[in-house]
Amino acid sequence: MPLIELMTSSGLGSLLGMRHALEPDHLAAVTTLVSRERSGARAALLGMCWGLGHTLTLVAVGVVLIVLRAEMPASMSDVFELAVSLMLVGLGTRSILQAAREGPNGPTRPHRHGRLVHSHAGVAPHLHLGTWTLARRPLLIGMLHGLAGSGALTALVLATLPTTTARVAYMALFGLGSTIGMAALSGLLGWPLARLGTHHVVARGITLLVGCTSTALGLFWAYPLIGKFVSW
């Protein structure tokens, strides 16, 4: 495959990956994670972790399928899609419960200082968790999204690109585009949310709205998938 053709197809993959980050299920999942962040930079970090997890499974599964010249069974793709739908319901329910448990001064969080455990209102700036711990949830959520999308993307590259190198490069840059797109989008979402979050009533309303939206979207997408499994 000529180098210029490889670069063109890979560049297109990167751009499509950025657009892929704007899909409703991705937005719903990441918004439930960043709705309580107090800075755009931290929100962007969460989006980047989602993108890294998404890319990891997307490329790993895609490479295996490409080497085997096989497509993911439709039944397995449906299982992954259903898992994403149920995850959206879970994330939405979590946000709704967070909003319901909050007091007039915002969320109350327990903290441990050695043997001393206490609770206080508000989203504490001194969370006693490392960055990796905070970022673990979006990483795992991104990995599940990558599993759900790997079958369709692999089928696309097998049908349109002639060499293994081009196919793998396309998938890797598709994942890179998704990571950049989600990090940028999360940062943009986090900037106004950080300012609105200083008003506890508004922040609580946003959390409730985000939770309801995620739950409704998850149920909407899960319904036809459950019908497929019931009909088997």
C-alpha cells in the first residue's frame, strides 16, 4: 500500500475517532463522571482515561480479529452492547442516588485520616485517593465501550483496507482520535460545570438531570437487545 494512501486512511481514522467521541452513549457515560469535577483540567483527565481504555480494548480485540481475518459474532456484539446499556443505567442510577443523598450544603463524603474517620459537606479538595484511583472508573468504562465497538470497526477495516498494517494503523489512530476528542469534550464540559458546581442547588439539579438522562438512554437501548435474547 502506498505511504500516502496509508497516511490518508489513518488520518481519516483519527478524525472519525474524534467524531466517535460525540456519540450519545459516550457522552452520557462521561458526563456522569465529570458532572461533579471542580476543574476543566480534571474533567479532561477523566475523558482522556476513558479514551485510553476505549483504545486499549478496541485495538487489542481488533488486532486479534484482523490477524484471524474474522468478524466478531453478532451475538457477542449484542452482549457487549447490552453491557454498555446496563452500565449507562448503573451510572445514571448512581448519579440520581448521589443527588438524593445530598444535604443543603452539597454531598457529604467520608474521609479517613489514619485511624480517624469523619464526614463533611461539599466535594473535598483533599480527597485521599491518588490520581490512578480517581481515573480507574472512566478507564474501565472506556474499555467496555471499546469492546462494544470493536466488532463493527474491525468489519469496516477488513472490508475497506487491503493490508494488515493499514488496518491496525487505522484502528490505532481511530482510538487516538477518540481519546483526544473525549479529553477535549470533557474539559469543555468540566469548565462550566466547575463554576455551576459552586451553587449546590444547581449542582444537585445537574447531577439529577444527568442521571435521569443516562438511565433513560440505557433503558432505551437495552430494550431491543433484551428482546433479541428473549427470542433466542
